[in-house]
Amino acid sequence: MQARFILALLAAAFLLAAALRWRRNAKHADPATRTWLLIALIFTAIAAWLQWHTS
């Protein structure tokens, strides 16, 4: 598999982890939820950059 697809899949996994954490904490964002979201954003940005610049 190519790195851009792996990173996109990891971004989705981190976004899912953030959503589950947010739901478990009665819809309140704690530092761990924000961290998962930040990691998902970073992985999304890198995957998007790889998608557009290596095609």
C-alpha cells in the first residue's frame, strides 16, 4: 500500500477514537479528545499533501 492511503486510514482511526472518547465523556471535550483530534488533523493534512503532490 502507498503511504498516502495508510496515513488517510490512520487519520480516520484517530478521528473515530476522538469521537468515541467525546461520546463517552458525555459530549464534553477533554484534553485527550482534543489530542486525538489534533493527531487526526495532522495525519489528514499529510495524507492530503501526499495525495496532491505525488500523483
